[in-house]
Amino acid sequence: FLLFKKKEIWFYNGESINEAGYTTYCYVQNNFNLQFDSELKEFTTTLDLTQHENDLFNSINTTFKYHIRKAHKQNFQFISTSNPSVDDCKKLIKLFKEFAAVKKIIAMNKRRIFALQQSNNILITTIKQENTDIVTHVYLYDKNRIVLMHTFHNLNYLDHQIRGYANKYLHWKDILLFKEMNFKIYDFGGIDLEKVPGISHFKLSYGGKTEEVNSYTRIAPAFKLFFKLYKLLRKKNK
């Protein structure tokens, strides 16, 4: 089964895909006439980073703007890492695993994190206070679009109000950083108002527009043939 690894293609633009003994997963922002085995339509909220900084800030929910201003008065340090080392990624994975266990959510995909580290397509931002991490955001990106993959906070930081300020402030500092880095689109990484209404409304509070995104999965021909043979053998042995 190790021969049939999954190949992920983010920001797919319709280019041809070389297939071998793997399953192909594509994440795209537009519709293509693809001969894929399955298609999943999702929604996300995005910000146009070509807007003026004042317009971006004025688009934010009034309460969030107030909290960002409150956060600005705190002794916060904003840290960004656009080329994390392997050790940085190991630490990131470990911290998120501990967070995920408490929150009962899925841990990070280690294979994806290390692949993005090798291809230099991962960026990590953090708000610290007195050298203590409070909240961390993890992004993947291409030339124009940067997508939020994970957010998590320090489980030992117990001041929920200040932590909330820090998280909102980190999103704002991220927006300013990405604008400065000439990214065109800030993608909040998906919304689902039915399954996760709280998180979805949080993301929508930054004033972005809602857009449809799609993910496609194609099973490699060799993998399909393997399962056909496997089913035939099972029938014969019954």
C-alpha cells in the first residue's frame, strides 16, 4: 500500500497530471471539466489584499476592530517565519498534536507539513507575550494566494480575553504582512455555517467575500486494477 501514496496539488489551474501508482487530490478555486472520480464543493471567505489598508480595516466587524485596538496596547510581539526549518516543523506538529488531543480535532498531516517545508510553501505566524506563545497560525501559499490551514493557542495561557484579543490581532497583523509580501488573496481556509457556525462567523467578521472552491480526487488506474483483482480473488475464495 506504500506504493499508492496521495499526491496533493494545491491551486490547481488545469495543468496535466502525470499519474502513477498514487491517488491524486487537487484543490482549486475554479471549475474545470476534469475526469476525476469525486468532486467536493466547499465555501471559503477571502480578502482582496490589493485594497488600501484603511479599507481592509474598515471592513472588519466593529467589535473585532475594538479588540484589535485593545490588543495593540498590549505587550504583544508578532513573529513570522516564512522558511521554517525541519525542527521548527517538528515542534509545530508536536504542539498542535497536544492541542488537537484536548480539543478532540484531527492532528496535522505530517506528510503535508514536511512537503510544504521542502517546497518552501509554508508560513507560520505567532503572537507572543513576554516570550510566551499565545496563538499561532499556519499557512500554505503560492505566488498570489495564501490559505489558512491551522490555528491553535497555548493551552497553558488561561486569560481567555487577552488570548481572544491576540488571535484577532494576529489575523490583522497577518493581513498587513501578506499585503506587504504582495499576496493578492487572503483565504481563510473554508467556512461551514452548518457544521462550525462559530468559526465561520469569526472568519466572516473580517469582511471578506464568500466564494466557492472545489477539491477533486482521482484514483490511479493501477490502484483501481489492484482492487478489481482483489475483489475477484475474494469472490473465488468464498
